[in-house]
Amino acid sequence: MSPPAWPLCWLISAIASSSTTSDRPVSPWRMSSLGEGFEEAETYYGLVKAHCLSLTTIPPYEVVSITTLTTHGGRVDWSPDGEWIYYDRKEPDGFWDVYRIHPDGTGNECLTCDKRELPNKNQGQPQMHPNGRYLVFQAEKAAHAGAIGGPATGPGRGLFNDLWVLDLETGKFHQLTDVGSGTQTGGSLHPHFSNDGTKLLWSDLEGSGGRFGDWRLAVADFVTSPSPHLENHRYYNPGPQPIWLESHGWGPDDSWIYFTCTPVAGMDDNNQDICRMDFSNPAEVTRLTFTSSVNGEPGGWDEHAHLSPLHNAFSWISSRPYGTTAMNSHGQWLRTEVWLMNVDGSGQQRITFFNETEDVIVADNDWNPAATGDQQLALSVFMKDRDEFHIKIIEFSVRQTRRS
């Protein structure tokens, strides 16, 4: 059982007050004696007290185990009943396809391979409807300007990608969007159904700009009759610098959405924050992370946020403490780990330490919505040195918390 947080808070405050110099850093050995939650020991006393406040409110999740489901995987999404993990994987021909597998490693099957109805280029980024019947995914157009099947048209970049949906009950595929295929490049990224299943959120490419293109957030009604299609499209460009906007999900009551963005003027797209937009105030963003690398903030790649089934924490991936560089080829230098934070952005805590043994990019992740008791988080992990895309599952115990 974890000890209550208040003795540590009291101890840190006592250390801080014992010095007559307010701008002197706490000695590393004294901080390290307080535990692993204090990686930024070199901060000043005022910030140490802030870390103390954060310690009292960290998300109540403790890692029980981390297991590897497959070494040939990609982006992930659990089925509503927790019986399947839907994912994409890169085939020998260089294109991505959508698969599903049971969490125990059985039943692996491809859902999009060699389907005559589909373009059969890059097909990936699967996401399930809350009722378990519909699976939305991205599919690269069969013909478009530029190179077919390149990295920019893969599921992680989304250029010339349309949204499609598979009806798992009938086995039929339905095209939902039709983006530009000529010199006016279109694209789609990260579709996510609302919790009530009536709407679809995704990122829509509206032009050139930034490192990854000029994207906006799109929301449309998902209608299933007479066949699945989208209606009543709405587009959002929140915040003062709405260029890189990558959709991630919905709040519990579907009144707000969360996403990756670069909202600070002068912020490079390699430095990204997790942000929130309320539909009641769609012009503004609320930043949950602060890694802009401007105005004295550190630089960081914060992406792939997902709200836990208990609605009390976000998982996301961050390049902290490894930082970022001003280079386009982020696959060469980027290293990321899984972090957790409270829904308001407080209590940020690093969870994984893969990069201590080899270069790793942790990417997409998703919680098992049907888990009871211990919680499960599936991860897409690119093992750079091995050139392997792993799917790993973290099992968490949920502890009871006491606050001062």
C-alpha cells in the first residue's frame, strides 16, 4: 500500500524553508532520497513546492505488468467489450492493413487485405464505434498526385487518405469522405466516434503549412440509414495558431474534445501540446501540457492523449526528458514514453522507461473500456534499433488515494 502523500509534502516544505536563499536549488541527493517522483530535482524551491502539490494529486494508477502482444503491430483500439484489439500493421508489400487480435494473442485476422471494394493501398488507424458494429479507418486513395504508398500517405500522416467504415455485421465497406487527390492535397487523420456514437471527429487537411500541413478539426453526424454516411459537417480552428491539430477523442459527455496542437505563436510543430476545446467556446483552446519551447517553456513532443475509462486521467506520450530538435526527420531523433496526468493537466507522471535500454518511439495507445478492477492500456511501440512495431499492454492497479 502506498503511504499517504502528506508526509512527503511536509518534508519537502521543511527542506525548502530550511534555507535562507530562495533561489538555490535543492541538492540532488536530498531530492533523490524522496523517491522517483522527483525527476526535476534541479528546480528551485518555488517549483519544488509545486511538485509537492502535484504529488498529492497524481493519477491513482500503478503499473503491475507490461507484456508484448505482438512484434508486428501498429496503431491500436480496443473493442467496447474488451474482446478484441483492432490495429494496423505494415505488410511485406510496404502498405498498411487493418487487423484484429484477442488480448491473449489468439484469433489474429486481417480485415482489409485484398478487399475489392477498397483502394488496397495504405489502410489503417482503426477506431471502433461504441456499439461494436462499425469500424472506421483511413484508406489512401488508389490514385492521386505524388508518390503512392509513401510515408506521407501512411496512416500516421494521412495525406490523400479518405475515411471508410466497415460494418462488422454485414461485412460491407462504406466510403465516408472523398478528399482532394490532385495538386490540392486533401487528407484525414485519427477518426474518433463520440461516446454516444452519433458523431465522428477527425482531423481534416485544408492546405499546406507548418511541418505536417495545415489541419482543422472536423465533426460530422454519423448516420447509419440507409447505409453508413456522414452529415452536417462542422469545422473548427481553435486557438491563436490553428495549424497542427490532431484529433484524439471526446470528453465523457461529448461536450468537449481533446487533441494535439501548437497553440503558441512561434511554436514549432515538433513541440506539441495536449489541448482541449469546449464546443461552448470553440474559438479557444485549453492547454493541458506546456512544452512550446518559447516564452521560457521547455520543448516537448506531446501527442496521442486518451482518456481513461474511469474518466480520471489521460494517458499520452511525451518526449520529456529527451526534448526535441528543429529537424524534419523526427523518426531519426524522436524518443517518447507513456505519461499519465489528471484530466485538468495536473499530476503529470512518467510511466514507462523503454528508452533506458534502446531507442523507442511510443505512439498510439488506447484503454480497455471494459476492464473492471485493474485497468489495461494497449500501446503502439516502435523499437527503432530493431525496426519493429510492437503492441504492448500495460496493466495498472488503481489505488485508493488520500490527500492532505
